[in-house]
Amino acid sequence: MMLVLLITVLMVGAVAAIVAGEWSRNLPRWIALTACIVGSLLVISIWADTSASSHPVTDGQWLMGFRKTWIPSFGITFHLAVDGLSLLLLALTFFLGILAVLCSWNEIRERTGFYYFNLLWILAGVAGVFMAMDLFLFYFFWEVMLIPMYFLIGIWGSENRVYAAYKFFIFTQASGLLMFLAILGLYFIHGRDTGVYTFGYFELVGTVIPFKTAFWLMSGFMIAFAVKLPVFPFHTWLPDAHGEAPTAGSLILAGLLLKTGAYGMLRFVVPMFPEVVTDVAVPAMVLGVAGIIYGAVMAYSQTDLKRLVAFTSVSHMGFVITGIFALNELALQGVVMQLVTHALSTGALFLLAGMIKERLHTRNIEQMGGLWGPMPQMGTIGLVFAMASLGLPGLGNFVAEFLILLGVFQAEPWITAVAATGLIFSAVYSLRIVGKIFLGPRKTMEAVSDFSVREMLIMAALTVSVIWLGLFPQPVIDTAKPAITELIRFMDVQSAVPDHESYVK
């Protein structure tokens, strides 16, 4: 029941927040903070229990599971399970959830009950996505994330928030429907071949599918995950959504919602369609490299600080898609590190952008400059995370991108050579951030304050995390290793099945 409690505490907290918001403006934020802290303690408890236990609940890499019949007539079960990969992402979810509540503390002053209701429901949907082992349940949680984020952007966003909210909704909803059609196709093919109609992950993952059919089913999943990641050229919703979202919305988008796309590829696309994945690996890596370079060039050309950081996400997620389709253990270890470190470093940059906008009432970096003098603490932290974004050794992003490039080199050396140029571009836009905002002459004489105690607490937590991951990445790698090893082993087994030719031709 621990896994169920992770979702329940968020949903109950969301309902309590919206009810409390009817008579108090401050009580909902305390309820939201309490729910996130309780969830974090539950994740720590699960981590401690599974680390101490020598007998996992399920075999292989799975650490803990919960299964209950839900709609038996359609083969739908309420099945949750965690392995090292999902446990890491759950820990990240609740950590960023606490920071999202804290950064909204003074920024959100209207309809606070409804705001924290939406924020907690997004977190509940994300947690469900990382644990669902029934494809119908996975799609349910995938949609749970969508509507609250639409409200978060559309109600509490900036000037062009309605357009950004609609664009986010259309892109995500349309691609999600394609995934649902692919899930139904998999459901009926498995039922026709075995006589058992089920949405269960462990039953469907071994379904034998002709290559052409598998290609179209994989495409349905892949488009949904590529839009959410996002993969170039499905990225166009992201800069608008980030640019208009409130600070916490940008933090959750960059830190968590993008990661659900990568998680879906690792959990569903690769193990369910191994032959197709192998066949399209090089084109997928080429798209990833295109995203690395395109995102970096576009980031350099931006004057809106939040849009600039949004395009850096396109570039960093290019490394993720390239690493996933390298299909070797080294690259996948780098992918897992990138998912965690990108959430911390880019999330911190969005938080800094929100704090600067709160003080200067602008996101235009051409109107900034010389802020290191009045805000030395913010300047120092901004420099740290700009260096993290460009992959400075000693910080977590360097470990992630180094492992990815090593793994991709084993698969396609020429792709590695092109992808590595993205590191040069990232240095250019990262240094531009520091130079335009904190160095040079002052563009405004408006009085500005440095970090408050609450802001310093938020940024200190992120700074310590990204430095710790840069110096001691092994605990994260070790936690995810059983899941990665199992994924590679599964790919090798599927590639060796006797009727391999019938899949391919």
C-alpha cells in the first residue's frame, strides 16, 4: 500500500487545499507543502526498505509492487510497481514538488486553493506515470497530468498565457490519443493471439507482432513521448508554455513532465518493440543531434530569459533521445543521470528567471545587466547553474553528457562527433546568460534585493544536489543499474529469437 499512499496523499492534499482555499489564502500552501513532505518521507521509506531487503517483491529488477483487480471484464488492473529507475524519478518528483510549493509561496496570491489543487494533481499524475504497470492505468495518469497544467498556465501565466495553454493542450492531447490507439492495437493483437485480453505491462511486453504492425504501434507511442520530451521537430509548444507559465509551472514542466516522455521510451517503446527500435535507431539519434544543435542555437538567439532556458531544454533532451537509441548500458546510464541533473540545473535556471522577473518586472535580458553588484548571492548561484548547463566537470550534467557521448560512440562514432559540438554551443549560450544578466553596466537603477531566506533555502538545496551528483554519481547509477541491465538483456534476448526474420521482413 506504500505505492498507493504516494498518490493518495497528493490527491487528498489537493482536495483539502481547494476546500481550505474557500476561507483562507495561506492555508492551501501549507497543506500542499505538508503533502509533498509526507510523500518525500514515503519515498525515502520505500528506498530504505528496498535497500535493506534481499528479497524483492517481484523477480528481476522490481523492488515493490501492488496489484488489485479494477475492471476485470476489460482486463484492466490497478497495478503499480517500482524499480530503481522509477524510484529515482519518484524521489525527484517529490523533491521538486516541495520546491514548487516554496517558490509559489509569495508569487501566487489569487485563487490559491485552486492553484495548489492543480499543482498537487500534476504531481499525482506524474507519480502515477512512473509507477503504472497497466497500460490503461498509465494512460489514465498520463491524462491526469494534462488538464491541471493547462489551468496552471492558462490562469496564472503571463500575458500570452491563453495561447500557450491551448497550444500545450492540443499538442499533448493529440499525441496522447495516438498513444491510446496504439495501446488498443496492442491489446487486441495480444487478445487475438492468446485469447487473453489484458492491459497488463508484463503480459503485453512479450507480444509477438509482425514488423510492419509493430512499426505503426511503436509510432503511436513514440509520437506521444517525443512530443512530451520534446524531440525536434515536435518541440514548438515548449518555449511558449515555459515562457508563459508561472515559475512553479516551468519548474514542473522542465523537471518532471519532460521526463515522463523519456521514461515512456525506456519503459514501453524499447522493450515492447525491440526490433523496430533497432531498425530506427540511427534516424532517431540523428533527430536527437539535430535537437542538440538547434536548441543551442535558438537559445543563444533569444532575448526572453525563460524562452532562452526553454530552448536549452530542447538541446539537453536531444542528448537523452540520442542516448536512449544508442541501446547500450553506458549511454542509458548517462540518460538516467541526464534526467536527474537536467531537472535540477534547468529547474534552478527557471527559478532564477522567476525571481529576477519578480524584481525587475521583465524577462528581457537586454534590459538587465550589472546585477552582480546588488545581488551577489544570486549572481554566484546563477554562475553555478550556467556552468552546470554547459557541462562543467564537477557538476552533475558533465557526468550525464560524458556517459551519453561514450555510449553513443560505441554505437555510431560519427554521431558522437556531431553531438559533441553541442557542448561548444552550450558554453556560448550559458556564458551569454551570465554576461547579459549579471555582468557589464547596470541597465536599470531600480533597487533590487538579493535572495530572501526562503529563496536561499530553495537554491541551496538545488546547488548541493547538482554538486553532489557531479562528485558522487555512483549511488544514482547503482540504483538504476538493475533496470538498465534488464532492459539491455531483454533487447539481446529479443534479437536472438528464432523467428527474427519474420519480424524484420
